[in-house]
Amino acid sequence: MSGSVSAECVLEVLVDGLAPVFAGGPELGGIPLDDTCRFDIVSGEGIDPDTVGLLPLHSRLQRLVADLAEPLVWAGVEIQGLERLTAQSDAVVAGLLLDTGLVRLRGGKGAYRRARYCRSMYG
């Protein structure tokens, strides 16, 4: 197998295929919308009336797209446009930046202890 596929296409397939897993949140037409949040300011011209107030974050599924990139490359399929996905900014990524010295905290050892505590809770 060889070729390429867009990151948006992979995300769309995951959103459609995994929708039942995300039950309990906002729904549209009876379909769960993953980590979509309601914000009143999401409105205006050109927005479908059914989606007014909905902001799809899809952070978990975007992370899954990024996680699938390497195994898909091994299989001969390259994911195009990964840079267009939302950058992940969770505690694990922050921890990697701190541990490698790429980022340094201001505020001395107390700040670093708080950061390590937050990382231990999430990653």
C-alpha cells in the first residue's frame, strides 16, 4: 500500500467512526459530537442554524490522527497537512518541554514542583 491522505480526511473518518464512544456530550441529529463545547459567541452569518453555539475542539481525535501518522507511514501512507491540526498542549507535552530544557519556568523551584504535580495528575 502506498499513497497519501489528508489529516482532515483521517480526522473526519475518526469523528464519524468513533462518535458513539463520546456519548454524554452535545449531540447533533442524535450523533454525539466528541469534545465539542457550547459557546454563545459561536454565531453569525454563514453558520448553519443547527450548529450555532457549538465549537468542535476534537482535541482527543486530533491527537489520535497525529499518533496514527507514524504507523501509517510504515504502511506506506503519508498523512498530509498535520500542521493544520490544533497543536497539542497538555501536561505530557509540557513535561517533555520542561524535561528537555526547551522551556524553563520562572519562579524557581516552587514553580517546577507545581508543574511536576500537574504532570503527575495528567500524564
